[in-house]
Amino acid sequence: MDLTFILTDACNLRCRYCYQPAFGQDVMPCDVAVEAMRNAVRHGAERLALTFFGGEPLLEDEALLAILTEARRLENDSGVEVTAKVSTNGTRLSEKFLAHAAEGGLFISLSHDGVKEAHDASRVSVRGEGSFEVVDRALRLLVAHGRPFGVYSVVTPVNVAYLAESREYLWEAGARILVTTLDYTAKWDRPAVRMLRRQYGSAFAGTMRLRRLRAASRNADPGGRRPRCGG
Ligand code: SF4
């Protein structure tokens, strides 16, 4: 069973494509989440897939970790497998949180739109300032931490010209799970659609180039291959 917990409707960013109609200060009490999980197990759920969402869920990081601890306890007691992920804008990510997240088996999906020009076109603070520097720091923190994580990027008519460059930037920074989505609510005129087509072509060519480079480096270093049985 999938359970999505909207921990808060507050957010410290004001992304120009955000679908949230209003920002408040409402917070979901931990008990609600814990009861929802118990209820699901009581009603025969064979597996729980938890998603922590917002607003910005890391504004309520302590509540998130408390719910995660309860989820692992429930998993232990009931034998029902629990997976957990959080979608974050990265502005509140810290070493301490990452250490707790690793303990609780929390998968982190970071919202990052790529190079500064692409990212700051939409992902701005309450005062309208770009968030690239702080979010990019979060990306470097995740890479240094060494656990798998995802990067989620939104492509709009305003930043589409940077799509291929942004994917390459994120890959070179160390991100390996890249998800790109379009802002379907934006007005995509013909030039923007043409640019999108060109950028998809460039992004595809970039991926193929990376594959060739990796294959070439494997061939140049056959010792790096996995040994055959008995070999
Ligand atoms: S970080 Fe998410 S919730 Fe906050 S403004 Fe941006 S899109 Fe909206």
C-alpha cells in the first residue's frame, strides 16, 4: 500500500511552477502517520511504500525521522516490508539528517534543475532569489555520502535551452538517477517545442557518448571486469 504523508504545507521556496495553491503553516501530527501505518497493516497490507512530501518536508525533519523510526518498528513487529522516500528541495539537507536517513533506509529525491541558469529560472526563495548555491551544496553532500539518491528536474519553456547541459552537469557532479519532467502547465509555443526536440537529441547523444566512454574504459582496463567463475 502507498502512503503519502504531507508533513507540512509550508515551504521556504516559491518555485515559479509550483502547483501548490497556497502556503500555510499546517503540520501533520506524527500520530496521524503512525495510526495510518498501523491501520494499513491491520487491514492486511503486504507492503508499505511511504512517501514524505510537502510543502518542504524537511521543515519537519524531526517529525519525519520519528515517523520513520515507528515505521521500522512496525516492520519489525509485523513482518510487513516498509520502503520510504522523501522529495526535498534540498535547502535543509544536513550531514546529520543524512546519517539518520541512512539508518532508517530513507531514499532521498532532490529537486535540482541543473546548471545555475536553468535552476534559478524557477527555483527561487520567498524573496525571489535563486536557490542554486544552496541546492547544489545539497547535491554535493548527497554524492559525498555515497548512498543512491535521485535528482528530479523540471523543464519549462524558460530553461529548456539548458536541458542537455543540465543533465550532463548533474551526471558529472555524481548524480546517477536522473528524472526529468516537463512543466505541462506552462505555455509551450512552437519555438520552445523545437528547442525541446533539439535538447532531447543532444541529451540522447550525450548519454550515448558517456556509454561509449565507459565501455572504452572497461576495455582499456580488463582487470577491472568481474572475473569469470574459476577465472
Ligand atoms: S520546493 Fe516544492 S513545494 Fe516548495 S515552492 Fe518549490 S515546488 Fe513548491
